[in-house]
Amino acid sequence: MQYLFDGVKEFLANDYIELKRHFHKIGKGQKPHTLFIGCSDSRVVPNLITRTLPGELFVIRNIANIVPRHRISKEFLATTSAVEYAVQVLNVENIIVCGHSNCGGCKAIYMDEKQTTDIPHTRKWLELMGKVKEQVATLGTNDELEKAVLTEQLNIVEQMNHLLSYPYIKERYEQGKMNILGWYYIIETGEVFNYDTELRRFEKIE
């Protein structure tokens, strides 16, 4: 536990001092340009991947970077309310859905009920990926690695589609006032691939 306290001391002594003027500037309010929807996975660090400063990204993180379709639901308000706030109140210009390699959440959709007995809330949440599971099944791959990558990437595209079920997002997107991006981050190489909606494939950002 002590290393967490040491980390705070290190932050105050070094990082904060270096960005002191910036922290004073953003201390009275935020105006992020991008809503970053990513997985809760500890290996995914939004500001590190994008090289952005505090105040630039409004971040939503959950298991498997899921965006529930637009509907009034008491079960999924943590994510839908954050999407609503980022767009309607903060007026972000961009939304990124960022999935990643070796995603435990994406793997978990293939577990049976017995395997998920101890994680009922996770099982319920991952039901939102039902369509993704069906899509992968139609491709008929038997290779586990290929199946994992397909699941992770198709899930990103599906969540981009879910965003367009929000009327206020669809309106901005169709008017050219908002960008919706899908990113696939490979943890072990640091590479990020952006989804090209016209070519319908992920292209490496370089």
C-alpha cells in the first residue's frame, strides 16, 4: 500500500510542479475535446496512448468498452449518463471507442453459466455483446487467436453503431459536427489501429 502514497508524493513533487500552470488553468472547469470510451483493463491508459494532458479527455471505462444502446435503463445508467453529459453538457467534438488486444471481457462472452457463477453482474453486462458473439459465430473460425481478435474488433464497430442510436449524437455526426472513431490498441506492441468506415477495416495510425 505504501507505494501508492509514495506515488502521490512523487506526483506533487515532480509532475504537478511541471504542470502547475496548467492545473491552475483547468482547476475552475473542464472543456475536453474528446470522449474516450475504453476498457477498464489496467493496461489501457488513455492519456498515455493519446499523449494528452489532464482536461483534454472525458473518460468512460467499463468492461469491454461497451456502449449500451440509447434507452432509459436503470441497469446501465453509469455509462449512458456519462455519454449524455459529455455530449450534451461538455459538447465534446470527438468520441473514441477504444478496444484492445487480449481483452478479458471479450473472452468472457464465451464462458458458460457455470463459469460465470461468481460474476453475475459481469455476465449481465456482457449480454450487451450478444450481437457481436453472433457475428463472430457466422464467420466460422476455429482458430482461438483469430476468434479473439475478431471479437475485439467487431465489438468496437458495434459500439460505434450503438453511439448512433443516441439522437443527439446522430444529429451532430450527420451534420459533421462530431467525429466517431474506433481504435484497436495492441498492448504488447503499442500500435493503435483506426477503423476506416469506408474500407471497413482497421488501419494502423502512423
